[in-house]
Amino acid sequence: MADKSMEGLNTFTDQSAGPAIDTSKKVRYGIIGCGWIADAHVKALLNQPDAEIVACADIVPGRADEFLKRNGIADKGIKTNYASHKEMLDDESLKLDAVSICTYNCQHAEPAIYALNKGVHVLLEKPFTVTLDEAVEVMKAEKASGKVLSIGFQPRMDANMQQIKKICESGVLGNIYYIQTGGGRRRGIPTPHGTSFIEKDTAGVGALGDIGCYSLDMVLNAIGYPKPLTVSGYKSDFFGKDPNYSGYKKGKGEEYAKLFGVDDFAAAFIRLEGGIVLDFRIAWAMNLDTPGDTIIMGTKGSLRIPSTECWNGTVGGAMKLYHEVAGLQTETEIPIIHKDSKLFDLKLRTFLDACKNGTPAPVPTSQIIYNQAIIDGIAKSAEAGREVEIVIPEI
């Protein structure tokens, strides 16, 4: 059955239309991992009047200081003299309330568990983890701590994504039985920021976890996150392993091709509880502009969601609903909702509100564990060359 425990949490109310933010108590905030994704976190945090950044930690010496300079906050007294997340979290003088974990994929689980065990709220960047086993261990720590653990899926905050969920919940599609989803880039292996996204030891998973988790969340969240049952998966690395790949920096092809240790394309056929099947494909690189629009098919109607050239947290154009009106086949166009809301700001704002108010995580692990189980299942199925059952342990 779909997870019903977090119903009602996916309709975000713009803060500008609601009560003023209480600044009488600041959330003392730390950042673990100071690479490029942390820049988005700090910029969003600086827009929150009740957040106070007090510490940053990175395993690379000097990177935390460079991070503060890059973001114009080197003179704010933020502590950086930590060789690891443990040193920062062990510093009781910081009185940390919450942290953002912006580390390599393979380093998501350990600092998340340590922070939760220390009684600190956690905003964990996507993907949840690399493996299902790691995600289960993080959730055990979350349960024991009673603290907020939210996963970094800011596309949930987009009004168009919320509209997809409203359409599916309205009943206009009838019983949903088939979904096609995915996306990707024609040339988009993420090496402009170095090789941490493509090396096995740091990334653990490639396009499948990087942007595939977003595509899965778009449709699974819309239909209430039914439990995944089985998966037949495939993955490849034809582009990443090619030293002549045109997306690599000039002179770096040989080096990057040797280092490439993850997937640049993945596909799967997933059976979900409730008789729903999910046809999924995702790419960092391909000889196409898109692997196809997202399609949600139901017994009363179907919804087409145009793809984007590169996943950007929203939809690629006006959606179209195919249905019957008085016995006539017709199509209804659902226009794009244009809002100036910054999705990263909303991600941090909803997390801070949950920390301060003791409310559930805006993107709960009770849902994202299914997302992670699918990613894990695709990888295992691809390696085994056959369909595998998805088994999620009780937590």
C-alpha cells in the first residue's frame, strides 16, 4: 500500500503569504561538505532570518575556508578548524541545532548517522544514500533520535510538481496502471566540478542516483509512493568510458575515461504495489534530445508531462490531459504555473520550520526509502542480469 503517514505535507504555502518568521530563536546551523552543492545551501540559508551558520567542515584541508570566501562570509566568525564531521559535531561549544550534509554520495550515511546520534536535525542531500542497506541504517538512527531528517528533493516545492500530484489524487485519471518516466542530457556527464561524480569510490552511483532519483520522486510522490515489488534493471557506461567523449574538458578525456566508474545511463521495468508498472530511463549522455516525456496512464484518462533537456526541477512545457467528455475523446492543456519562488530557499525554509516546530520532515524518509530501494534494485538487477525482488527491512 502507498505510504499514508505523510499525507498533506506536499502542499507548500508560500512564506510571504503566511505568518512572519519567528527570529527570537535562531537555528544554529552547520554545513558538512563544502563542495559546489553546499554553495546553494549557504545562499538559501543566508535568506532565512532565523538561521545562523556557525560552522563548516570538509575532509579536504582548506576547502571550508575557501567555501566561506567564495560565498562572501569569511568574516562572520564561522568556525572551520575541523578535520572531519565528527570533530565538528563533537564540538559542544557550537550548540548545533541542525546540519546540511553536502558530501560525496558515498559519504552520506556516516555523517547523517553521527549527527542524528548527537541529537542534531539533518537535511541530507540527494540521493538518500548509495545502497538500500545504508538508507536503512540512517533511518534506524533517525528513529532512535527523534530528530528531523529530510532528504534534499527541492523539486517537490515546485508548483507544477504539486499540480501533477493534485491531478493524480483528483481521480480524473481513474486507476493508474502504467507510468513512463525519466529524462536526461544529450551531453551532460557532470565533470565541470571535478571527478567526484564519476568515481566509484566517491559517487557510488551515476546518473541513476544523481538525476534518476528526481524523476522517480516526481511520479512516485504523485501517486502516493506505492511500495516497489520487483525490478528488472539495466545500466551502461558507454559515454563515460570513452576518452573521445565530446563533453569532457579538452585534454582530460583519457584521464576522465579511466576514472569513470559509475553509470551514465540506466533503465528499468519496475512493478509497484497496486498493479502499477513503471517504465524508467535516465541518462547523463545519449544520442537523443530526450528519452521521452513522462506519461501517467489511467483507466479514465492519461497525463503527458513534457520532458526537459536537462533536469531542472520542473516540467518542460504545458501538460496535457487525455480524457473523454460526454463520450467524446478530448485533450485538456494544463498550463505551466509561473512562480518566482526559489526552490532551494523553499527546501531550507520547510526544513527549518520542521526543526523549530517539531513537525514532520518535508521530504520524509518513509517515502524516499522506496526511491532508494528502486535505485538499489536497478543496480543489483543490472549486475545480476535478471529481475530481482525488492525487500525493504522493517525499521
